[in-house]
Amino acid sequence: MAVVGDLALKFGGIIKKELIFDSKKGAFGVPISSNGVCFSTRKFNKAAETRIKVQAVMQVGLESEKVSRDLGFDVVSEVELREKGFLGLRKTKLVCTVGPACCSLDDLEKLALGGMNVARLNMCHNTRDWHKDVIRKIKKLNEEKGYCVSLMIDTEGSQIHVVDHGAPSSVKAEDGSIWFFTTEKFEGTRPFTVQANYEGFSEGINLGDEIVIDGGMATFEVVEKVGNDLRCKCTDPGLLLPRAKLSFWRDGKLVGKNYELPTLSTKDWSDIEFGISEGVDFIAMSFVNDADAVTHLKNYVSTKSSKSIKVLAKIESLESLHKLEEIVEASDGIMIARGDLGVEIPLEQIPTVQEKITYLCRQLNKPVVVASQLLESMVEYPTPTRAEVADVSEAVRQYADALMLSGESAIGPFGHKALSVLRMASGRMELWSREENRENVMLQHNLGASSADQIAEQICNCAAGMANNLGLDAIFVYTRHGKMASLISRNRPNPPIFAFTDDNSTRMALNLQWGVTPLLVDLSDDMEANISKSIDLIKNKGLIKEGDSVLVVSDIIPTSTTRTAFQSIQVKTIA
Ligand SMILES: Nc1ncnc2c1ncn2[C@@H]1O[C@H](COP(=O)(O)OP(=O)(O)O)[C@@H](O)[C@H]1O
Ligand SMILES: C=C(OP(=O)(O)O)C(=O)O
Ligand SMILES: [K+]
Ligand SMILES: [Mg+2]
């Protein structure tokens, strides 16, 4: 009987929905994979479509169950591997912010098929029920259809911003116009009045200081202090958007005020409780200023959650740049939140700061996400600017672990297209970097404190070097907590890294790690048996063939019955 149907077909980066075929012969004679995804397309007649589609839907569920049971391969990686081969697997991971434009099951599935590795929910927006609904839909897709999309919540955080500016959407501030900035709550609209969210917003602010809106959309000069309020003159005309961010500048330098606010508000804590109870995989913490805040949240999460949830620190304040290294050390990963960072530092500093953070994260072996405005014009238009494609490519060239879409997917009508731009641009740059063999040398930063950690690190460095030098097809790593997989990924080797784990939270966390395809399997204490079993499974699926060579790195922490640690590198040629 026919399979596929609404699972959709991916071919040459184009999603072909509802292609119909005969399961024995494949799609009009083209062979099909065991999970019912077909790898070619043909024209078909409309009448046949309706008839066979019904049958197709029936079998998709069954087939995807099989996928998750025999070998924890997600459907998207499997298709990609079949289509493009080992070296064609995308290395850079993709994060999509889910919003009203992409929250139906159908839209979410399109994003999953388009390569979304992590779905991000920005808790600044929408209701608890709305977020809950999206989480349930993603889990349904993972469980019922064999996708592997991780979930991230992003806290609102505390920041000085506009609550009201006297207009329903944006309002223009004209040159020389006089505006009143206050925290007083008022009914209705008051022209030329901006209500800020933070009582202490004007403390320490002097006459002559500047208020910059959204990092440069408009600028005002403080001309009078009226109690706690400020009367200001517009010196650089522009737009005030709803929730516009306010920063204060004196003599060309930021007067840091955001750090006066708590990193996690009462609402953030309740959002975190919600995330924990819904079993999300990542919590991105907004406006982190120091390592203590991150450590505090990590400790809290580890006592509250039965599964491991990773805490990502968002670098988006001037303070956090001063304490970068300690924050990276304390966190499970970093998001370079360029949107708000651009409010706190001059825009021309963003590219170098991004490169520095990206490099530091790799040195310290923490995944890093480059976020905000990557394809901003695609919120409105179906194609990106050339400059945006260059920005995306640069982040890939810097070997960021992941790229993130914000408004492009959350509110834009071209979210799916934006995702495919990220996919194509990263694929191209990854290939180029590999061909040029660029930046393969990494200054080795010794991470391990204990000798066991140092050994693991050296094994992974050697493994990556061997895999490159021998031109091997893939790296297999067996890992419970994901440490070995991330240490190999850190070296950015040419072959893809297949990380076999029996811990589902490890699998979901590895979704954010460069070049790693995580697979959920049963692991026994007998490592040789684990290795031959997984090779057989992949071989039986036709994903690896005779003569292919893989590098196998195993690291299973010894249990009470197996006292010796299994840390080894083997090269296996498939017989
Ligand atoms: N869950 C949501 N519900 C409604 N709108 C959303 C949601 N998530 C994001 N958005 C919209 O997408 C835009 C871009 O998302 P993001 O960059 O995460 O937020 P922000 O602009 O607040 O920093 C937001 O300004 C908001 O308009
Ligand atoms: C990712 C960011 O945070 P948010 O979208 O939550 O403001 C950012 O500021 O770039
Ligand atoms: K946020
Ligand atoms: Mg931000």
C-alpha cells in the first residue's frame, strides 16, 4: 500500500506535498525508504491523488512508530542522509521562533521538514495556553511522526521599555518635538507622552543625557526633570514602536541601568515553572548580567525537574560582555541576542563581539546560537537582501552551532522560505569551509580539571583529526550525557557525528550542537555489542554500505559491575 501522503516529500529543498505512489514499486517506480518517505518526484494525475492519499495517511503512523522503535533516527535526518550522503548532512542547527504565523500543526510540520531543530517560544508574547498548545503540537509531531524538534522557552526578563506612547501601533517623533517620559499609569491616550515600565528609570539621569530608542530608531535629549519624570526634546527623529527599548547615554557612553532590574522577574519564575512542567529542553535566560544568575537557575532547575534541562545565557547587555567568560563557563550554552545587544553597544561593534563570543564558546565547549535580524527583511518580503545572506554565511563561517529566526518565522508570511534560506546558505558555506579546509586549527584550550576529563578531551581531539585525515565517512559516538559528542563537535570535523544515546534529554540537548545527529538507542554495558548492533541497524536501513568507513568513539561511564571506563577510538570498515 502507498505510504507518505501528508508526511510530504522533500526533494531538492522543495517540499512536495501529497505525492502519491505504490509502496511495492515506490513512487511510480522510484524506491522508497522503510519509513515511507520517497526521494524522487513525478507528475501524477489529480484523480489518483485523492484515492491514494487516504491510504497513505493510514500507514504514516505505523511507519513512523517503526522508525522510533528500531533506530532513533529522526525522519528529516534520514531523508537528508539518503539524498545527500554523509558529507551532505547539514552541520549548522536551526532555531525557529514560533508565533502566530506558524503555530498550526501543519505550519509546524512544514518547519520541522524544513530543518527546524529547535522551536523557541518567547514568553514575552501571547498567553500561557497558547504556548502550551504549541508545545503539545511539537511533542505530537515528534512522537507520532518521527521528528526530533527540541523545545526552548525564552524568558521575558527585565528591561526598561515603553508601555504606552499614545498611539495603538507606531508613532513618529518629529525633530525638535517635546515629549514627556513618565511611569505614571494613565487612562486613554495622551499625545507626546511615553509611559515607561520601570519606576526608577530616571534615577541618576541628568539634564543633557540622551534617551536612545531601540538602539537608534530615535533619540531624545533630557531638557527638564519633573519629579521622577523627564521632559525631553527629540534630537534625532524616528519611530517609536510598541514596547520600544530605552537606553540612556552620556558623552557617547551607555549609562547602564538594566542591571538594576532583577534578571528573573516573578513572571519569569512562573514561566520557568511552566516550562519545567511542560518538559521543555532549553531555557534561554534573557538579560543575564553575571554567572550567579545562571548558576542559580541551573541549580533550581536541577532540583525541580526530573529530566535535564539546559540553561542558555543570552548575551544582550553591556554588563554581560564584561563578565563573558564566567557566564559562558556557568551556562550550558549561549545565545548572542543581537537585538538587545545592539541597544546597549554601538552597532558597529556587533560583528566583532559576535565573533569573539562564538570563538570563546567553542573554546569552552558550549553551544552558541546567533540570533536576531538574520533575515529581518523577510518578515515582509519573500527574498532576503544580499547583505542578510552574507550575515548568515558569516555566522556559519565562524562555526556558530546554531542560527535563529525571530519575527521571520513568528509573524512573517515567509517563515518557511526564510528557513530554507538559512538551510541553503549554511549548506553552501559549510561545503566551502570544508573544501578550503579553513580554520581547522583550533588553539587547544584544556578544559578538563580531572585526568579522566583530560583524557576524554584528548581522545575527541584525536578522533576528529583522524576522521579528517583518513577521509572517513562518519563518526559514531556512544554517549550518555552528551559530553563526548560535544567534545568531538567542538573540533568541527568534516564527517557527520552520529551520537548514540539512551537518554532522551541528552538526545534533545544535542539538537543544538554543530554537526551532531543524535540517535536514541538502547545501550547495554557491552560496548562491542552496542557498536555492532547500531552498525547493523544503519546498514539494514541501507544508510551505510559495504566499504564505508566509520570512526567509532565510545565512552560509557563505568557502572558498579563494569569498573573500567570504555574510552576508545576504532576505525571500522563496513563488511
Ligand atoms: N508567541 C508569540 N505571539 C505573538 N507574537 C509573537 C510571539 N512570538 C514572537 N512574536 C512576534 O514576533 C516578533 C519577533 O519575535 P522576537 O524577536 O522573539 O521578540 P521581540 O521582538 O519581542 O524581541 C515579536 O516582536 C512579536 O511581534
Ligand atoms: C534574541 C533576543 O531576545 P528577545 O527576542 O527575547 O528580545 C535579542 O534581543 O536579540
Ligand atoms: K525574551
Ligand atoms: Mg532580547
